[in-house]
Amino acid sequence: MRTMHVAFAALCLLLPGWAAAGGGPFGIDHMVHYDDSGIWKRSNQQILLYGTIIGIGASAVWYGEDDTFGNTAWRSVDAMAVSAASAQLLKWTFQRERPSQTTDPNKFFQGWHAQSFPSGEVATITAAVTPFMVTYGHDHPSVYLLTLLPLYDAVARVKTHGHWQSDVLVGAALGAGVGIWASRRDSPWIVSFLPKGVQVGYVHKWD
């Protein structure tokens, strides 16, 4: 649970305009100044997302389930997959319009084109880093710096009007919760459906 507490504390401090009154389910949602420049550029957000997915997926296959790092990577893969699927189901359910579509944060149930709540990207990146913090954080506190990755993405998604503040908060909560669940399982889930060679890890084939 310490992982989730660290993530939420940092997110509350860094989200732009956190203290400002607004609408939405928590009363915090409001428009912020649009900024798609510098580190906040949408292309940088996409590099982080796809780089995280590819990097963790490759690490899982390379090191395998029997390696501590590889096992953690596979749990991260589980968490990313479940978080992404869960976030999409919630998007289809709540059908909330993005800040790029409306200035009203209370626009829920607007049709299939509205998919703002929650943030799937923030959920995925949070899910990706949580198993590593659960596994290594106690002995190596610097691992908690991984929290900065979903924090950056959360702020960037709000600044580029991809999401409201509550979207990224719920996305972070979803990703952290699923990440902790994946970390506490007896064994990784997805790897159990894959060939034995993938489970062992390709690096060990040449040991």
C-alpha cells in the first residue's frame, strides 16, 4: 500500500490547479491553459507510453519468469494488460467528453465518441511501474522515483487537454491497484499461456 500512498501524495502536489474549484465527480475538474510544447508535447507522451510497453515486454521475454527481474516484468505486463482493458471498459461505460471536446467537465454519457474517463495511458504507465516498486522499493527506495513517470504523463495529459484532473487520478488509482494485485499473485498470469521458452527467458538459452 505504501506504493499507492506515494503515488497519490505526489499526484496531489503536482497536478496543475489541484486546489482550484471545479466540477466533475470530485469537484476539482477545470480547464487549464493548453500547452503542447516542450516536454509536454503529445509526441513525448506517446514515446513514454510505447517505450514503457516495449521495454517491459522485451525485458519479460528476455529474462523470463524464473529470473527475479523477469518475473517482475511479467507481472508488470499482466498489470498493463488488465489496466488497459479495464480503463477501456470504463470509458465505454461513462462516455465522458475530453477537455478538447467541451469546456464542461460534467459531460458524461455523451456517446461512444466520448472516452475521457479514466485515463488509459496513466493507468497503463502506473500499472507498469507499480510491480517494480512493490518488489524492489523496500530494499532500494530510489525505485520509488519511477512514480515520476505516471506523474509526468498525468500532468501532460491535462495540459494537452486529453483529460480532466479526475480522469488521471482515477487512472492512477486503477493502475496502482491492478499493479499491486499483479505483484501479489502466486505467479504471473499471461506467461502461463506462453511457450516454455518464453517462461525460461531467452537470455538463459545461451548461458
